[in-house]
Amino acid sequence: MKLTDQQITQLYTFTRQHFVEWYDLQTELVDHLANDIEDIWEKEPNLSFDQAKNKAFKKFGVFGFQDVIKDKSNTVSKRYRKLLWQIFKDYFKPPKIIITLLITIIIFSFLNLTAYKTAILITAFWIIFIIPIVFGFRYKSELNKRFKETGKKWMIDEVIKQSGFLFLISIQIPIQLLRYINPEDTLKLNSIELLIASFFLSLFILFVYILTTVIPQKLKEEMSKLYPEYKLYLKAS
């Protein structure tokens, strides 16, 4: 016996009632529940839909869908970080390493020509620090708009929105170190120190670009292939 469209809709409602907010995870759980219910009906055809549904749900244990939510979140986050790291590493391989070296050389050359090296470095790092924050707020606003239009949330969007926190923590290191440099000593910085500072600044510039531009677009393309509904979801923004 196959489930009707109405029963499938009821399963989506059932997952939402059990605190599964994300449509992609709801879809996976509905598919799993539907298969279990059909298997149960083959063995016990006299059971009602609700009885078969509750019996299928019991297989998830006392915590219901909570373990599934946790596992799915960890899987999506791990995949996101792996993709982020892979793309970042590409900028240290031919031919993209040329971009990294070019940014470093431009920054180094500019710092060599100014007497306000530390002030410029501090300002640059703070600007890079602020960009992911702005991106996070804009992305959150975009997600809220999509949710109002479609009534759906997607777990990958939540991971993208929250990913900036790791970057914000990591960039605190150079910012805090620069605070302890005496501006009067900036003229004494040698070429190697300037080159190192320029290199790290270029790293953070690339990281912000990948974090806010490359990764979201790539993930949107992948999600659109996996879930046709995601294309309609994106159009809502």
C-alpha cells in the first residue's frame, strides 16, 4: 500500500511538530518514515495510518528526531568546512597561487611606501573583521525573507550563516598582536616583517572572499541539483 499525497503532507507536519525545522532534513525523514510505514503495512495491513506512523516513529528511540538532527547538522557542517578548506588550499596551487602572491606583493609594496604601516595594518584587519559580520546580518535578512515567502528553512543556509564565527575568532589573533606594536616603531619594521604581515593580510582577504562569495554560490548550485525545490526557494529572495 502506497501513501497518498495527503498522508505525505501529514508526515511533513509531523516532523515539524517534533522540532525538525529544516526542509531538507524533513524531506529525508519523511522519505524514511514513508518507507517504514509501507513496510509495516505489508506485515500488518489492518493498522491505520496513525498507528503505522507511530510505530515507525518509535524506531527513532526516546529522543525522537533529536539524534538525527544532531548527526545531520554535524555532517553538513563537516562537509561545509571540508569544501571551504579545499577551495582555500586551491589558492596555494597553480594557477591560483599567482593571485595569492600578487595580493601579497601589492600589499607589501604599498606598506613599503608609507610611514603609517601599523595604522594601515590595524585598519585593514578591522575592515576584514567587519565584512563577515555585515555578511552574516545580510544573509540572515535574506533567509528571513525567503522563509516568509516559502515557509521553508534549509540546514545548509544555517551553517553558512554561522560559519563566520570561526573566522571572527581566528582574525582576533593578528588584531590583538598589532595592538601591542608601538606606532613609533613602525619605521623600524624590516622587509621580512612587512612581507610576513602582507602575506597574512592576503590570507585573510582571500578567506573572506571565499567565505562570503565563493562558498555560498557553490553550495547553492549543489543544493539546486539535489533538491529542485531549492531553486524556487532561492528565487524568493
